[in-house]
Amino acid sequence: MTRSRRAVTSRDHARRYLYAQYESQRNVLLGRIHDLHLSPASRGVARHIVQEIPRASASCRIVRRCVVSGRGGGVLRRYRLSRLVFRRLARQGFIPGIVKASW
């Protein structure tokens, strides 16, 4: 069963929004958790607060997706395009500086 592209990309956008919203708070709390100079009780409180932050706001939940097709796998970081879209656009000459290799 395939999921619609719109549903997958909207879920990814929601995760990116949550990540941006909670990023600074999560970084501060993780810094407190890893600081060995603090008491174990205060580190435990910070750990509990981090667990209350939504899981979808973690950076590992963000998937790199193609901006044209929404495909999640085989995305070239530099161009933010999937390998299939990149190949098609390069063949049509829409990506400057990219030419078909021949030697």
C-alpha cells in the first residue's frame, strides 16, 4: 500500500516545524544531561523534561526528500533532487554545468 506524496511531505514539513520549534530547548537540556559537574538529581530532571518533548521533533526523524517528486530515497544533497529527477533534468539541460559523461 503506497502512501500519497502529499501526506508524506506534509508529515515531513510538520516534523521540520517541530524540530525548529524545540531545537534550542532540546540542545540546552541535552547539555545539562551530559554535564558531569551537575548533580544526578538535576540531570534526571533534565532527562525527564527531554522525554516530554515530542519525539517527532528529533533531528533523526527528518527525512531528506526531493523537492520535485517528494521521493525519500536516493536524494542528492547538493541539489535536493532525487536521482531520477536529477537525471531527467540534467538530460534536458535544466541543470547548469551538468553534462553527460563521455570519454
